[in-house]
Amino acid sequence: MKGHENEKPDPQRIAVLRSLPLKIKEQLSGEETEAFMYNRELPESLLKKLEDYLDKDTP
């Protein structure tokens, strides 16, 4: 699943990914990482891995 030719990853989302603990980053698949960086619908598997880091008050 490649990004569109002219699509750029969101710098803020890249910063969030970089700030995650190494043990979490090692578990992320390329598809999950790409979906997060390009602000696409997040796979359920990614949401499960990040559940401790997500703001549960945000809809």
C-alpha cells in the first residue's frame, strides 16, 4: 500500500511515531505505519497496539 505520488506524510504524525517506545515501534507493520503517517483510516490492529497512548476522551 503505497502513498499517492504527491502525498506527503504528516510531520506531526511522524513525530508521534518517533516518540513511541521502541517496543511499540517494533510491533508496527508497514501498513499500520503508513496509515498513521498519511492520516488514513487506522487498522484495528494499530488501534489495539496504541490503545494505551490514545486520548480516550477524543471521539
